[in-house]
Amino acid sequence: MEFTANADIKKALHQAHEERAKAFGLALSWIFRRRVPISIRPKVSRWA
């Protein structure tokens, strides 16, 4: 009984961590997508 509860808690924590990481990755990609056209494209066209 104790073992299965422990396993369920670990599974829930792992799932929450994955969802948090996914949300964090989405937020980062959104921020970089907003910033890239402003900051990187002029440099690329300058070097091209």
C-alpha cells in the first residue's frame, strides 16, 4: 500500500514537472519568436 502510494506520488510529480517544463519551453519559444525578427534579422542581413 505504501509503495503504490509512493509510486503514484512520484508519477504525479514527474508529470507535473514535465508539464511545467513544456509550458516553460513554450513561453521561451514565444519570447524568442517575438524577439528574433527585431534583434537577429538585421545582423543576418548585414552579414549576408
